[in-house]
Amino acid sequence: MSVSRISRTRYAAVGLVLATAGALALPAGTAVAAPAADSTTGPLLSYVVNTKANHGQVQKVEKAVTSLGGTVVYSYEQIGVVIARSNDTKFAEKLRLAKGVDSVGASRTKGITAADSQKAEVADAPTAAPAPGQEPYEANQWDMRMIGVDKAHKISLGSRNVTVGVLDSGIDATHEDLAANVDASQSVSCIDGGKPNTDWKAWQPGPDGDHGTHVAGTIAAAKNGKGIVGIAPNVKLAAVKVVDNGGFIYPEYAICGFVWAGEHQFKVTNNSYYVDPWMFNCPNDKDQAAISDAVRKAVAFSQRKGVLNVAAAGNENIDLAHKTTDVSSPDDTTPGTRPVTNDCLSLPTELPGVIAVSSVGVKGDKAYYSSYGKGVVTVAAPGGDRRFQIPDTPDKNGRILSTIPGGKYGYMQGTSMASPHATGVLALLASTFPWASPEELTEMLTSQAESHPCPTGAFSPGGTGEWKATCEGGENDNGFYGAGIINAEKAVQWWR
């Protein structure tokens, strides 16, 4: 995100081009497509195709895809979504005419291209011996003390019956602080065109994939006398790799991830990203409308299976309750400026039932970069603010310290780091109250959050107006902090 998901710097990108496919007849009962002479060869693109969630209907759509010269990558019959590929620039236009097809959308704007994903700043070795009962780096974990994790651990470290899905760039399952908690049997890669791949190597992070391992450490780094400690150090982690080696989270990856989470009945998932290539998916665009429908169906499927999904609010300092302009889309080719409205959604953050998390620094104030929005943000959590909120810790680093690949530890900041704090607290809640439904867990999280009112006067960190933002709402429900800043200690004592 460009601080909203996984930051990336683009480099050489070449689309894969295939020879023009010959014209094939559509299955009987399918609307007639444009003649072959109108076909135009372009880059190979991926498409999401929405239909009814039943075997017969999905099969008909698959036949329609192949009859148009396309390829079926994978079908999710559970939700009625077919992932397809074609190099015909009129593929979506033709397929929309097929009987039983509800919507079709290109899930990217450039064929199979890449860039690099976010790297953490490696932490120096601890300068002093840890206090009795603490981990070596724990003195630098201001975020954990801020939300009462040390006190919560006197009540609960989490349960092995709880699995948290980390939908991200993969988890280093060999890391000394994570190896005991990563469950390989429930881990998967979704970046092979949206098709699940359970091979161990497939869901390990790529060369620049620090992000997922960092997120995982915040949630559940083991309490083992090494490195740091996570919020719920006894729960299981499932790596669900939805970020490719270019740092992109395309719709088919996210769809695969949410269906996987539902099929494996994870208690909670963490989603520190927005779905590429559109920051906001608007209903008046056929491609974006199809993307929204497909991702919405996947999220709803996971929710029906008892999964509670947590997502980052984003790092663009945008008021999600009053959207006006998108300057970042499409991010896999050349972004432009376009008007947007509140009907245009950030996925999965703004989908029903998803917990949206904004970011605060050590002082408890909104981080300068954090997006916000009354009625959008559910809760706030520590995500770091190195510019304006510096903690009194040995490292004096305002960002979040966590695990990174290679057995190392590093600093990152963003709503990507805030979201796993909420996920970790929910994992503790699910451990303490195994009977609780996703709705009940959400109520427990929000009811025990520490109320935080809007700031008095204009919010403008640094005074230049660069990060100016307007907070709406009262002390217990506002656009910056939602119901408040999460509190692990109070959450695990919810019954008191």
C-alpha cells in the first residue's frame, strides 16, 4: 500500500501478450457475442465473473469463457465467482451477453506486471537486558503497553483453538518468534491467479515481503524469551498469501483468501491492504462494480462461516465518509485523477461487518497519515507516528516494532500496523469467550475501547496544513477513533 496498503516503487513492467484466439461458438442458450473480426488482441488480463452460486450455473459460465477463447483459472462455486483470463480486449463486453452472467470485470489494467513491496527498518540489538519476565525487545514495544497487553497477559495468552488468518504477503514460518504458532496445514498462497496453492514455499514471503511477517508478530509473536511478544502469543496463525511479489493485491487473490478463511473457519482475519488496482471501486463502472460484487460475496461467505474480518482504514489521510477525489487509481498502470462519491468503496475496509481500524501514535492522537471517517472507522489502535508522536523508549522510534523475515526485527508504521493490534485483541477475546459470534466479538471490542474525543480546534499536525483533517462525532463515536482506542486488558475482562 502506498502507505495505505503496501508501499511500492514501480520498475520495468511488461505485459504478457498472446496470439489472437480464434472465434468459437458460445454454448447453446447463450447470447450471441460480437463476431471474431471485432476481436482485438491486447495484454493478458484477469477477470472476475459473477453468476449464481450453484454447480450447473458455474459450469455454463465456464463454457462461455472457453467459447470466447478465454481460460478458466479457478471457480469458486461456493459464491458463484469464476476467475478467468483473456487477451481479447472485448472479452468482458462479449461475456456480459452470456446467459447466467451477472457481471464481468477486468481485475487489473495492465497484464501481469510487478514492483516491490514495503521494507522494514531493521532494529538494532537491545541495548539493555530485559526486565524479569520480559522479552529482549519488549521495552521498545510502547504499543503493547499503551493498550494494556502486559496486564491482559496475566489473564490470557490466547488459546490454541483460535486460528487467525493473516491475509498478506506471507509469513516467515522459520522465524524464532513465529515458528511455534504458524499452522502450515491451514496456510495457502492465493497469488497463482487466485487459485489456492498449499505448497509450503508458495506461502512464504518473497524477497521484499516483510509486511506479512511484521503483521503476524504483532498478533501472535510467542512469549518465549526471544525478541518481542505478540498480543495473543498462544493462538495459531495461518499465512494466506494474497500479495504478489510486485506488492499487488488483485481481487482474485482476495477472493481466494476470504473463501479459504471461510472454508477453514478462522476466528479472525487481518487485512492490511486495499484491493488493487482501484483505491475505490465505483458502481457506475462495470469492471469495478463486478469487482465489488465478487469481493463482497467472498467476504459474506467467510462471515457466514463465522469469520470476523479486520481491515486497515488506509494511509492517505482521506475522510472515507466524505469522498471526493481519487488520485491513486489505477495503481498498476498510470494513476489519474477522478471524482468519487461515497458509493465508491475501499475493499474490503468498507464492506458490511468488517472492522475498520484507524491509526494512532504514542500520544493516542490520530496518526498524521491515517484515513478516517464517521460511520466507517470502528476503532483505533497503535500504528505509529514517527513524525509527531515520539515515545519515551530506548529506541525513541515512533513506529511499531515487530518480526520480519530472516529471524530479524524491524520497524514499520501505518494503518497496516494498527489493524493487527485490533486483530490480536479479538483473538484474545475469541480465546476467552469461545462461544461468541463475530457480532458479539465486535460488541466486546467496541464496548471496552477507551473513548477518545475529537481534538479541539483544527487537526493539523506540523501546522502546515499538509495533514489537516476534520473529525466529526462525539466522544464515544467519531471519525478519527470510532468507538475509541482498543484496550486488551479491559477486553479480556469483558464480563466484569
